[in-house]
Amino acid sequence: MDSLENRPVFRVRLKTRIAESFPFFMRIEQGYFFAGLFCVRRTGSFCVKKQKRGCRSKGDFCMMQIKKLTLTHKKDLRVILEDFQLVLNDGDKAVIIGEEGNGKSTLLKWMYDPALTEDYIESTGERIIGKERLGYLPQELPEAEKTKTVYEYFYEKEKFWDQTPKDLAVLARKFGLTEEFFYREQQMSELSGGEKVKAQMMRLLMEDATVLLLDEPSNDIDLATLELLEKLIREWEHIVVFISHDETLIENTANMVIHIEQIVRKTKSRYTVAKLPYRTYVEERLQNFERQEQKAQSDRREKALRDEKYRKVYQSVQNALNNCSSQAPSVAKNLKDKMHTVKAMNRRFEKEDARMTEMPEQEEAIYFQLGGAEAAMPAGKTVIEYQLPKLETPDGERVLAENITLKIRGPEKICIVGPNGAGKTTLLKKIAAELKEREDLRVDYMPQNYEDQLDLSMTPVDFLDSTGEKSERTKIRTYLGSLKYTADEMDHPIRELSGGQKAKVLLLKMSLGNANVLILDEPTRNFSPLSGPVIRKMLREFPGAIISISHDRKYIGEVCGKEYLLEKDGLRLIREEK
């Protein structure tokens, strides 16, 4: 194959190249830099001049603004956001958090292009973006892009032709890929999950975006690329808004939190915007809730004591009035005056009660247990003793690894890691196929692509119902309710659910089937950081065996007792709990 330098397709016409030292940042040339959505020159404390993209003076800054945004789901009329206000400035690294189905991805889509949400969302509000370039990474590769070859995916973008061979080589190496990656004839749908994300990120960075909107950018990427992503977000000079399940990534990058909640059994929306690092926000939020709850409880104890005293006084005066003889008018008048004073006191108490500290309203936590007694795996039972001389790509054209051996006994929980494209998912599918043939095991498999196991046209209740009996469907609805599904969501087609909600359906299916071996490909990839601790606890306490792939550092550390690295010459044990 000819070298990239000899290929005639390249036309060097860059005004601003990707810096060779690091591909994510635009090189500053003659004091000019690409700034965020609004560039304003500040003199003193007020803005005196609005500029176009590209600010030159030291006092210039950029901002993005959303005013009075309300998002309403068209199907069930549920309000996702109400009167949402947001101002973002240069250097803001804002993470959007919230439980699954709360509208995080919808908000990010709307920020990029409101038209992307028109099919299912009614929106009102103002989006101020100026003339700046927004770069958007969707959670899933769009259907229209899946059938394109890798080369087609890149060459259709004009900015691709602005890159020199050297630029492309530097960019590819940063993402752990060869420079030939851009010219693959392989379809995008055939790439590994991590390779798809890398391709999208590289194309996005070629677009000279000044604002990055990233929906689960850490999904499926290997640990080396994850560290690169952290560096990108931390050092990006302008605005980044992202959604991620990866708590470590959030903790290492976010300096601002946008928290979307659905409280009162998902009947009321609430949001919080905090200019705080994620961990600080979570800790302060917890402390504030605790203080408010303590004050509210104290107020209620005092109210109970006060009300009891009032009741006794009122009853005493009322009894005296009832027993007062008509022959003693002066006594009756005094008692009536006293009753008037007592009632006036009650009205004052009512006003005080209206100002009483309210009990804090929190979004209900998910509750779920995976596997009962029937899912327990005896300690001495051999779950798998696997040997594979050669691991090839699905098309058989390339050898990924050789001499693979894996032995698991009892309720072990293991994780396989390795670079993207190493063959982890391919290996996991082979292991799943072999174990499913075993009659002495009950095996369930959660693929990276949920659609492989889900019927998207069915509702969650219909998909999980195996008997059609009323009692079974009632039980399923109860379980779904514990996972924070509303009654309406239980009857939505699965295709309308968020990635995290789809994952919950698969986990619930595993639990209802009493599986004692779980094979999980990136099990935490679509769960919110708020659900993450619950999911990890659930998997850690699962009484059966777990064979998994993950790049989630908290999942690996908290759930998996053994960690294997997939290399060219097989699986190598790199960590084991003692």
C-alpha cells in the first residue's frame, strides 16, 4: 500500500491545523483563537462590543445561553424540564447527570439542534448560539452512518481534506490506531464499540468545533483512550457539556454539574445547576439534604408539642364554655374572649407552619436485587474451562489472539480488558455460545448492543412476560416500578426508552430467569453515575458467576475479583483479589 504522503487526494489548505503536540487543541496563530458561542469584549463590568467568532483581545470571552426552556414528552405529556436556565462560559466542563429516562440525552440533542427532538418532544424556550461551531457526539452511531465504510465516513466531510498526512497520522496515534484506519473499507457497523467512538471523536475534532457536546463519550473505549478523553476535556479551552456513566471520568474532569430530576413519582421536574466539581456537589447536596431533614424533623417535633398544648388549652376553654351557666354572663363573656384569643393564636400558628422547613424531596433511588437463592453457584463447581487455539475476526480474515485459556470456578467475577479491536467482544460471544449449550448452567448474556437481545417493538412488560398470567404481569410491573419506570413507560415500546432503561430491562430478565452465570459486555455503560453505585452493589452481591468486559474503573475495582488482559498471545491475569 502506498504511504499516506504519496496519496494525491490530499490538498493542504488549513488555516488552523491540529497541533502536532496534541490533536485536540487549535493552534493559536497571531493571537487569534476560536472561541465559544458568544464572544464579547468586556470593559469594566459591562459588555461594550459583540464580535464574530474569533476573539483577539485578552478580555474576550465566550458564552452559551439557554433561556426558559421547557421540554414536554409528546406521548405522555410528561414535563422533562421546566423553565430551564443555563449560562456556559469558556472553561466550563459541565456534566449532565440524572437517572435513566430523565431527559439527559434529549437536553443535549436540543442544545445541538432542536430539530433532533421534534419527533417526540414539544419544546419552548430560547437557544442562543451565535455563529459558533457546535460539535456533537451522539450516544449511538446514527443508522445512516452504519452502512458507510470507514473511508466514506471520513471523506464526506470537507474538513477531512484539510488534514495533512502528518496531521492524520498524529491523530490516529493519539487514539491508538494506525494511520491506515481512515482508509478502511470495513463498514462502520462492523467496527468494535470502542472503534466507533474513536472514529466519531476524530471526525468531530476535525470540524474545528468550539463547543463539544458529548453523549457518553466513554462508552466502550479502552483505558488508554479513556485517559486521553480525560485530558481532552480537562484541557479544552472553551465549553464542554457531556453525559457519562463513568464516575471516575466525571470526578477527574467536570467543574460544573447540571442535575435533572423527576420527583414525586416522576410527576414533577426539577433541575439544579451548580458551579462545583462533581464529588463536591454530591457531598454538599447530601449534607444539605441531611441538614434540611434534621431541621424539618425538629420543626415537626416542636409543632407536635405546640399543637398538643394548644389542643389542651382549646379543649379546656371549650369545656368551660359548655358548662357555663346562663346565670353567669360575665364569666361567659370572659370565656368567649379567651376563646377568641385562642383562635387568634391558632391562626398565628398556621402562618408559622406555612414557613416551616419542608422535608427535602429527593428522587427515589432504584431498588433491585439480581438473583435469588436459585442463582447461587457452588464454590467447587467448574463454570468454564475454556481453550481456544486461535481467535479470529468474524469474517475470518485476521487473527486477533492465540492460545486463549480461561478457567472459572464457583461464583467468581472476572473482567476482561484490553485495547479496542483486540477481540474482547468476539471472545465473549464465543464463551456465551459455549456456555449456553450447557444443561447444568442457566446463562444470560447482555451484549454491547442491546438490540441484539431486545424486541424494540414490544413494551417492557410484554417482553418480560413469559406466561401471560395476570399475577406474572403484576409482579413485572412491581419490579419495573422499583427500577423507577412510570406506568406510562412500562407501556412504551422499548425503542422509545433510554439506553439505561433498556439495560434495566435486560438485567430484570436475567433476574426473573434465575440465571446463575451472567455474561456482560460493558454492563455499566448506560447507567447514570447516580445509579452506578446501586448497580455495582447488585452485581457484587450476585450469588452466581460473572464473566464481563468493562473499562469502568469503579466497576472493575468494586465488582471483579480477577482482571485479565487480552493480548496477542492470550489472556494474562493482571490483578487478583487476595
